[in-house]
Amino acid sequence: MNLKPIPIGVDRVPQYNNAFEKSIAEELNLNFLHEITRWVEPAPGRYIWEMIESLLPYEDTFLLHLKELKDRGYVIQITFTNVHMDHKHLPAYLEGKGFSDSYLLERWERYLEGFLNRYGDMIDFIELGNEVNIYFGQHPEEWPEYVEYVKLGSQVIRREKPRISIGVTFALTEGRLEQYWRDIQPYCDHLAVTYYTPCSIFEKSPTAEALDPNSEKHFAKRLDEAIRIAGEKKVLIQEIGCATHPILDSSPELQAKFIHMFFRWIREREDKLLAISWLSLMDWNYEETKRALEGQLDQRLLDHERFMRYLTSLGLMYEDGRKKPGYYAFKEEIIRYRLSR
């Protein structure tokens, strides 16, 4: 089967006007960008892009970045983080309203129309929430209302920019995917997922278990389950990664091994896949990450060392710029994959 190569990226790389990341993207042969955004509307009808335009000489770098990448042949995915992991983030004037509130839905439709009119021609995939099963696992009473929110969003996108493929992102490690997908799949064109090793950060679950084909925690079994659940629709792997910190029973060498095994899996499943993005290029600074996520994640997570060591050791490079074995594995496997097509 002679298939077109799947677009492959590293999360949010390259960033706008970042010469270093641009050179890395070229070296790694990247052609897929996953970017996040949020419904930002300080007051009814006041949109962030209009506010930027009113502050000349400031420029809409989000728009300029998307245009530049499309000119270079990138495939682009945008994920709305109004539901993001264990939190929801709505415009302040809508706080306290349910997702199916008539006024909220009216404003959501107007916002999406404006957003798509400005950015839609540069976007290939849109996700209407990020790892939403984490939040709704804690707030199941809100799920039926959220389905209505996604339904309307899907209708607007299909009306305004029918070329865009619509999805909602789920965390594979959180479970309950099948029941959520059953409710929401009529309004989606694809299933988007995230997956990481180690298998658990809250109990001893060595990364090696995810690499063992005989283990129930083998990564391929989790990803194959997503393909099964998606049915006739394809799967977009929005984020995939392997932390390397020893406190997680992992290592840079295990990350490299995971990358080699993952690309082998890609070659066997590529007819079921839309795009893939690795997280992340470089390890994040521990204290800066903790500060940046305050108010976005539960404080108990930010105070949990294993969770923070997981978040801050996912890079293909160390924080100081040194390349891990996984960097070279990733580069080798992309070249091999491209040449094999």
C-alpha cells in the first residue's frame, strides 16, 4: 500500500521568529504543528485579534505564524483549551454558566465565526477541548451540556470552513474513552488522543512496562484500542511522549527505545492515522513550569514531585540544549519513514 507520509511534528515547534527552533524543525524534517488557543473575549464582541490590531505597531503573530507555516507546507492543528485537563476556562463574563446555556452558545457561535473568518484558511484540524475526559471524569454532570457545546461548534465549523476536520482530544491514560466517544463522535470527523509513558506517575509503574509487548500496559495496546474505538474515523495523535527522569523509573535510553518502537507501530497503522506530534523538544524548567501552570491545574498536581518530574523531562533535549539519545532516534526514524514512502 503506497500511502502518503503522515505529517509529523514536535509540539509547538517551531515558534514564531525562533531561528533555533526553525533550524531544528528543518533538521528533523517536521511538517506538522500543534498549537493551542482559547476562547478569549474580555467582553461580549471584544475579540483578542481586534484588540491586537488596535495596539499598533503590535502584530497578530498567531496569524503571521500560521501563514508562514502554511507557505512552508505544514499541516496545522489548533486545540481549544476552554476545557483543558482538569480545568475549564470560559470568558469571565460567562463564568458560572453551563455549556448548554443559550446565551453562552450564542456567544460561542459568534466567536467561532470571527475566529474562523480570520484564521480558518490556515487550519487543517480543530479540537474543541483538550484531554476533556480528565475534567468530565470529575464533573460528569456537565458532560451532556458539553456535548451540546461541541455539537454547535461542529455545526459552525462545517458551515464556515467545511475543509477543517473536527475533533475533541482525550487522554488515553484516563480511560472511559469509549463512553465519551459514543456521545460525541457524530459531531467529530476524527478522534484525537494523547498518550505518555510512564504508565503511571502516581504509583510505581516503570516505563519498561510500556515497552513490553507481553504487558497489559504495552503502549501499542493502548493506541490500538483508540483505533478500535474510533471505528471508521481516523486517529490523530496530538501528543505522545516519554519522560526520562529516573524518579519515574525511566531513562534517556528508554525514551530512545520507545521512539524506535513507536515508529515501527506507525508504519503498521498509518492507514488509520492522520498526524502525530511529539511532546516536547526540550525539557521544561521545573520552577518556571510550576509557576506557569498555577491556576490551570489542580495545586495538588503541582505539588506532586513525580507529576512535575514527568512534565519537565519529556523533551528530546535537556534544558541546557544537550541532545538526548531520543533526539537522534527521532531524527533517524523520521528520515527512515519518509524514505520508505
